[in-house]
Amino acid sequence: MPNRTLKNSSSSYANLNQNPSFKFANNHALMIYNSDALYTFIPKNGCSTMRLSLAMANGCIRDTKDYNWIHKNNGTFVANLAETIKAKYTFVILRDPFRRLASVYIDKIVDRTVEAWSLYDRLDRKVELKELTFKKFVETIAKPGFFRSNIHWRPQVDFLMYAEYDDYFCLEDFSKAIPLIEEKANIKVHDARNLTKHGLDQYETINDKDFSNTLPVEIFNLKDKGYAPSYESLYTEELKELVSTLYKDDFSLYTNKFGKENLLF
């Protein structure tokens, strides 16, 4: 059995159940029971595909048509301490931070999902969602009290349960990861993108203008017609620098595991 070292257990000498860093990561550590494998789910990193696959592998749903079950069951397969330590196989899926943040904006802020309204409340409703361009969104979450306020833009490093996983997979190269995950975790990976309608693969992308200051309603109307800004078109040089600084630990982890070739910039 591999020797598992937990990443956040010693970050506080308080009882482990009162260690916020450990508890947060633990809440995103999910078990695949028939293989004693542990998967750490990070929002916007192919997590709907993986949570759907876990739900089917763990016998809770029979068909992909029941995919909405996953949205009320994020905590259903959370590992206890013994399962975490005894896990026979551990893996996590990472994503280029530039793409992850752009995806959050296009999926959550533009479409005014619950995450957008939560941000609106945190802003004391002083900034209207209709005014929240990508530039304003990034500048907003860079403020104290906002950066870790939502799991969809919270740094990926915060989700890690272990000091080291058996495997780190790159979402930008996920097609190559699938056969390995299926073999090592004894699970069938079911693609949820056509079900959730998330991701730019659902749209024809536009890359011939600067969308950093485009109002959300304009992007929403484009999406309604089957188009969407490319991730690149949301970034100015200033925003690239700001995101690089904000997510420096995520970039360090990502490039350490995969190099720089799959980064957006």
C-alpha cells in the first residue's frame, strides 16, 4: 500500500475536524468504492464528467440521462480519514488557470447562475451583474475577501488532499488521460459536456476582437446564437499579468507537472 502524506493536516495543531484547510480539501476528495480509488474534484476541471462517472460507478444512477443527480450530491462520496489514508490509487485533474478562469466567466457570470448572484451579494449589490465585464470580474476577485469566496475560481492548490498524488492529469490533454483513469481507477468515464452544455466546444469561437470589456449580455446573446468569445480574446496584457500573479501557485503546480506547452499564454 502506498504511503499517503496529507497536505494540510499539520497546517494547524487544532483537532483535524477543526482544521479549515484540511476540511476544505477533504470535502472534495471522492471515493470510487469498487477500486478504493480517490479522486479530488476541482470545479471547472472536467468535474461534471468525473462526478457523473463516479455516480454511475458507485451504483447511484444507472444512466447518463440522470446526470442532474450529481448537482445535489457533491458530498455523497466524500472520503473519511481511513479511506483517504488507505486509498489504493489517487488522482487529480488540473487545468491551465487562464482557461479555467475564462471558463468560469463565460459559464457562470455571463449566464447569471447562482455563483454570479452570490458574487453580486458579496459586492453588496453595488456593482450590477450586467456591468461585470471579464476585466471587472478579474479585478473584483483580486480584492481581499473575494479570491477564495467561491469554489469555481478558488485556487486549485487549495483542493489538494495529498502532498503527492499517484497521478496528475491535464485537462488540456484529457483524451490521453481517460484510458489511464479507466484502467487504474476501474471506472468508465462518461463525457458530460453535451449534457451540461459547458465548455467552448459547444460553440463556434470568435477570436478577432478584444472581449475583455464586452458586457455580459452581449456575450450571452452571442452564445444564444451558437457563438462565444475565445478564451484568448478575453485577456489583455494587463489581465494576463494580474491572473498570473493571483494564481501563481496554480501556475507553479501546473508547469511543474506538465510544462508550459499547454498554457493559453
